[in-house]
Amino acid sequence: MTTGGSPGPGAVVLGFRLGLALLTGVLATGCGDSGTPGAAASRTPRTSSPSPQTTSPEALCTRIVAYWSREVLDDNTYGDYQSMGLSNGQYEILRSVVDAARAEKKRQGAAAADALIDRKAREGCADWYRSGGPGEGPWQ
């Protein structure tokens, strides 16, 4: 048994053939049938879908306050602001919106109260974020 010897001629030929086959495969893959209709279209880069848009803090506030205002108006009960995912400031907006919506529902009906919820939540959140929005703590 010998160690450290050079490989035999069969191994060199096998390695050369394997390398040649890989090179031929790579080169053939890059070439397409240019005479085939649509061949150029298949090589054009695909455009990716647009990146998702972020929701502004005011819009998120409006959505969550409007959602919980409807829930509170229908159930006639308030939950803990933290269990609703609201900050203290958003909860104050919610209470104001629900109070106005209850009065509107008695005067004009459910559809009017629903429209008022959207309007008041949007106004309340816009005002709140215009003046700085939430402070340093989650309770503000």
C-alpha cells in the first residue's frame, strides 16, 4: 500500500470529463432558442410586487378607536384600555366618541351614530397626534 502518490491516469481523465460536462451544461443553460416566439419575454426580468405600505399612526389610531367604539356602543360596556390595545390617550378619545355616538344613536339612529364614530375618531386621533401623540409611557 502506498501513500501520497499521484493519482492514476484514469482518475485524471475522469476529472477532466466531469469538468467538461459541467462547463457544457452551464453554457447550454444560458442559451435559449431565440427563434421561438416568447423566448425573449421569458428572459425578461420579472417585476416584484410593490412593497407593502405602512399605516400612519393617525390612521391606525382612527381604525382601532372606531372599532372599539362600535364594540362598546353595541355592548354598552367599557373594557380595560390595555386589553383593547389602546393607550390612555386613545382610550380618552374612545370615551368621547362613544358618548357622542350614544346621543347621536338616540336622536338619529344607528347609521348616523356609525358615521359619527368614523368622523369623531378621525378628528380625535388627528388632534391627538398633531399635539405630539403618546408620551414616553404606554399609559400616556
